[in-house]
Amino acid sequence: MRSKSDLPAKTCVACGRPFTWRKKWARDWANVKYCSDRCRSAGAAPSTPREG
């Protein structure tokens, strides 16, 4: 079994956080840009804090 540090990693274009390879992304790893559904729905623009 591989350790998590041995897996490939990328940086999310929405939040800028690093994320590692997941088995469900195996077929499409080259096109994965976002770390989560939340970041994908937010798009490439980083979220701004809300006032109020």
C-alpha cells in the first residue's frame, strides 16, 4: 500500500490548497482542477469574505 505522500498532488485553482490524487479521479487526473465540489461551483475566482 502506498503512503499518501507518494501520491501525485496538485493545487486547487479556486482555493489554492494542495490536494492529492484520489482513485475516483484515476481516469481523468490530467483534467482535475478543483479539490472539491464546493470549489468547482465557485469557479476559478477565489472566494471573498462576506460582510454583514
